[in-house]
Amino acid sequence: MPSNLHTHDLVLNLKRVQREHHLSPQDVYEQLEAAGKHVCINTIKKIFADGSENEHFRYRDTIEPIADVFKALYGNIDDAETDVIIADLAVKDELIARRERELEELREDSRRRIEYLKHQIELKDQRIDRLMSRVDVLLAQIQNLLDKLP
């Protein structure tokens, strides 16, 4: 479903077709009904009102049925719907690319943190080994002292 941002051009093309064919909102309503589609007459009036290309309409319920009927009756409407979908896909592709870059940065940051933590664990293990060696020496000294006791 194209975003409202990209339906702007499609609404402009629908208005152009309406003007070229001198269609009233009632004519559009009747054409939709004849095609088995329904869009409320008040919504049709809003779509074809001045400045409506900047409004937000539910695409599937309003714009798409009118575009389908206009395509069927009047042919190509400059393939605006395709342009809208392509533009919407381009935006989504850019968002996906941005998210992939962010994800890769997070992965790299995680790799650095993991390496740092592995190094810290290695240092801890070395300290434990030194302390255990020291404990072994102390235990040996204690045992020597115990052995010298009468």
C-alpha cells in the first residue's frame, strides 16, 4: 500500500482525468457502483476538492477503487499508481538499507565488546592462576611447618 506521501501524484492524475472527461462526483460515484466498487459520495467530493492531493485518504478504500475504474474506462492514467508504488518501494528500500547499516554497526560494536570481554576474562584467568600458584606455595610452606612440629 503506497504511503500518503506518495498518493499525491496519483490524486493529481485522478483529478486530471476527471477534468478531461468532465466528470462530476456523481458521475464518478455511478461509475464506481457500475464496476461493483463503493466509495461514499462525500469521500469522492473530498478527493476531487481543491488541495485534496495533500490530504490523507485510506488508499485501499478510496484512491485505489477510483484509479481502477478510471484505468478500465479511460485507459492509462499515466501509470501514476505504478509510480506511486515504485516511489514507495524506493523509500522502503532506503529505510531497509539504513537499518542494515545500523545493524552492521551494532554487530561491529558487539564484536568489539565481546573481544574486550574475552580479554578481560583472560586477564582474570591469569590472575587466578597466579593466585593459585601462590596458594600452592603457601600450602607447601604450611605443610613444611606442620611437618617440623613435634
